[in-house]
Amino acid sequence: MPITPATATHSSSNGTAEAILLELVDEKGVTIGTAEKLAAHQPPGRLHRAFSVFLFDEHGRLLLQQRALDKYHSPGVWSNTCCGHPYPGEAPFAAAARRTFEELGASPALLGEAGTVRYNHPDPASGLVEQEYNHLFVGLVQAAVVPDPEEVAATAFVTPAELAERHARDPFSAWFMTVLDAARPAIRELTGPDAGW
């Protein structure tokens, strides 16, 4: 899919389209500037702040989302509950809660920080690069989700065994296993040993 200006803008409070800026960081996660969203993802990529959310139901099942088919980056692939980028100056926790509600129509009943992970993942399909300093969050969702179809094509709650089966069969985001593995200690603490994470 061609990259269009609309994929890199959002509506401001006065209704005009504004370019989306990301927060550039150094290897320790210290803010060093900003860059327009698409420019930050052009090869070789510029290291920027991001977040990934993992929400679970009362049975210890992970909520996955399939990214909308018309997204310019990694369309149609399965990934963790929610991921994205804070606006410059926005706390990662606030951004994670905001985007979870915007994409899935649900506010987490509990959301805790689970550390950070830094990675470099090229996306062969789009030619874009994820150079990210990613803040991880795990939590519980207790209300039914109402996905925004412009963001999310489908959702599924999965056990570890069901995730393994789906991961072997369906396309997943390039960053999924990296962020899942980094979040596992906090996930196990949240879901308990019987959940199998």
C-alpha cells in the first residue's frame, strides 16, 4: 500500500491535520529531539520512544489484535493488545492507556509498567524499520472490547498453547516475540504460575 500523507497525520483540536511527531531518544531512553513519524521509520530508522501493552482476561488469556488491513505499516498481522508511540512530552503510561481506549474502546482495570526493551526490526513488506525504545505494560481488561475498525481488524483471547499454534500459522508483527519475551516476568507475576506464560 502506498504511504500517503493521511497516514502520518492526526486531527488537531481545531480540526486541522497535523504531522505526527515522535520522541527521539538515545540508547538510555533519554529524549534528544523529535522527528516526523514516517521519517523516523525510513531505513535505517531513528531510535524513538514507543510502548507495547499486554492485557489479559480473568482466565489468564492474552488479548491479541490483528492490525487493520489498510494500515501503512504491518497491515493485517497479529500482534500484542496495543502498541504505539507517545506524543512528544507524553508519559508512556498515559499514551498506553490512551491508545488502548482509542483502538479497543476499553480502559484497562489494571496497568503496570513491565520494563523496557530496545530493538531494531525491519519490516520487509513495507520497507520501514522499527528502531524503538519500547516501554512495556501489562494489565487486566474486564470489559468487552469494542475495536475501532480503522485500527483493528480482529481480536482474540489466547492461552499460551493457542498463541503458539496461531504464531506458527498466521503472520505476526516483526516485534511481537521481542516484546512478549521482555514482558514475560511481569506477565507471570500478573497471571500466576498456572496460566503458563
